[in-house]
Amino acid sequence: MGIVLKDILAVLPGQGKDEVKQTSIYIEGSRIAAVGEMPEGFREERVIDGKDKMVIPGLVNCHTHSYMAFMRNVADDLSFMDWLFGSIDPIEQQMTDEDTYWGACLAIIEMIKSGTTCFNDMQMNIHQTTRAVKESGMRAVISRGLVGNGNDEAGQMRLRQAYEERDAAKDCDRLSFMLGPHAPYTCDDGFMRVVSEEAKKNGMGIHVHLSESLSEVGQIREKYGCTPIEMADRNGLFDVPAIAAHCVQITDKDMDILKEKKVSVVTNPASNMKLGNGFAPIAKLLEKGVNVCLGTDGAASNNSLNMFHELSLLTLIHKGVNKTPQCISAREGFRIATINGAKALGMEQEIGSIEAGKKADLAILNLNTPSLTPRNNLIAGLCYSANGSEVETVIIDGKTVMEDGKILTMDEDLVYKKVNEIIVRMGLDKKEY
């Protein structure tokens, strides 16, 4: 179907910075056929009037755990290790495959409704998140979370599951896969080496949590005599394209390693603050030339999957921490949430900006809202005043998955019903209203 976004304000890549311009965008099949002039031979089958609307490249959530969406607001105000091992791990042990599926469905609905068109996920129960992605029309990169010691059978089993899931999803080009060694405190030296060798052998990237908390850093220093980032590096995790989530408690040497090995760092400001882990040195990482991207983490620790909220925190927090209002401008923040995320996933030629030839992954915002009125500086508005509710239509891979705020590919009411049944079955419905 040939779709035209006619006379619409669009955030477009310019000379050194993104710019908002009025234009028309032509979508043919799964891709943007042209920006500006109608391409020769284009068949106009559907026109979306751009009056009072703005289109942006879909946001890229570079680190989350979609299955955790049903754990929202059940483990709050806890220290990191108490939260993870005292509250979340016991819930995960009760999960069924269907729980993972419905959690992922809920997460995808929330992400689409707030303008995210691609997410990078670390999950546990294979086939369930990919099932939700296929049905919803979403785009995703999936890592089966890997935990192990040396070459133990449990770790090998999880690796086999990762390959099984990858191979079963070859029919969906909106899905791609990485290997996901969970963290230095759940993967020892030997298992990290196993995973890095598997990644090299199979041409896969790495998605890993690193240096999220002071307790993690202290534990790894005591056990291995180095930082988590040094441990990951010496065991080969950075010898393939790697995404390191968090990187909150890091040294200058750590930053140099990340730069040298071209590791992409995913900052998750809401989760890091909520768990009391601190603020990642994003300004320093950017100065060093590290590719920084943005993620929400899971809803169990955020408790939202709204990238507009995360974008606002990103562009505000570091101004205060560094005591300079020039730290991470709105334009820089928007690129971190879009094209930098695409680059981290190895997809910068496919998604992350509105350009001819790229995938048509787009979010259309209603500008007749209090948060975006008046239209003084709309890129600033995306970071400092928008909240995600302005998103009314979302197109992924050239297909409309939400129109006028209504999800077209999933039964929202059924998802809410199923998620509420899960929390009752698990005894998580504390009814503290």
C-alpha cells in the first residue's frame, strides 16, 4: 500500500543536527520511498493529512525486559540486590511461558502507545516474546538471558535455547537476535569466555548488564580484582558488537575501554535512580566519543516503558549533575533516543531517522495538545514537555499498528484481563489503593 503523510511537520536529519521541516513522506511497502517530492510511479492509496501533526522516527528502546510488565509496582523502594534477589527472582521462578507472553504483550502496547517502534529485550522464556512481537507488528532484538559457570550444563542449555529461538524466528524480518550474558555476578569468567566464543562463531552481538550498582562493582573487585567492565573485556565480550546496559559506576579506565572497543552504552536513568544506583557519567562518555543510547529497563524497576519520560530525564538530570544547562541538549537527547539506538543495534542503515530507503518506522504526534502548544521549538518540546500521550498513530515496517490511539494488531482488553489474572494467581494483587 502506498501511504502519503501529506504536508506534515517532520523531524529530519540536517547538516550536523536534526531539523523540523514541513514536507510530505511517501511510504511504499515496508520502506520510505521518498521525502519531499512524490517518486515516479508511486501509487497513492492512503493519505494521512499532516495538518496539526508531526512525525518522528520511532523511538528505540535499547534495554528492557518486556516480560516484566506485569511486575509493575510490586517491588518498590528496595536496594538493588534486595529488589533483584529478594523480590523479582522469586516472582520469575513462578512464571509460566504464558505469563511471559502476556507480559510482553502489555509491554509492547505501552511502547507503541508512547512512540517506540523497536526494543532491545533480554528475556527468559523462549518463543513467548518473539510470539508477541510477530503478532503485534513491533520490531525487536531479542537476547535470551544467559547465566552460567564455566561450561556447565545449565549455561549450555540456555545457549541452546537462544539458538533455538533465533532459528524459529527466521520467518520474521522484524526480529533479530543477540546473546545475553546477564551480568558479571551471574556469569563467571569461564562462562563469559564461552559466550564470547559462541558470539564470534555465530556472528552475533552481545547484550549485557555492567556496573549497575556499587554492590556489583565491590563484589566483582573482591572476587576478580577488577571492575565489571574490565572483567567483560578480558573475557572477550567486547570482541563483537556489544551493548552494555547501565554503566553507572565506572572509572576513567572503564570509559577508555568502552571507547576503544566501540561498545554502545545504554543509559536507563529512571531505573538507576529508583534503585538508588546513581547517575551514569553520560556527559563524559559522550565527550570520549562513546555511542550512548537510551533504554527504560523493565517495568519492574522503572515502572514505565515510556521513552518520552526517559528522554526528559536524560536531558534534565545531567544538566543538574554537571551544573551546566548546556549538558545534553534536546537535539542531542533526541538523537540518543533514535539514531544512536539504531547504531547500537547495527540498524542505523534501516531505522532511527526519516530518510528515503529506510524502514517506515514512524510515530505521528498530535500537536493540538497543551504540552506542545505553542510550537516554539518542537525538538525541545519532545524532550522537555511531551509525555507520550501526544502519539496518536504509529507505523512499523510500513504497516499501521496504531491509529488515533487505538492498537490495531492486538486485543488490548484481553491483554489487560490476562495480566490481571496473572497477578491474582501469583498473589501480587496487594490491593493497596
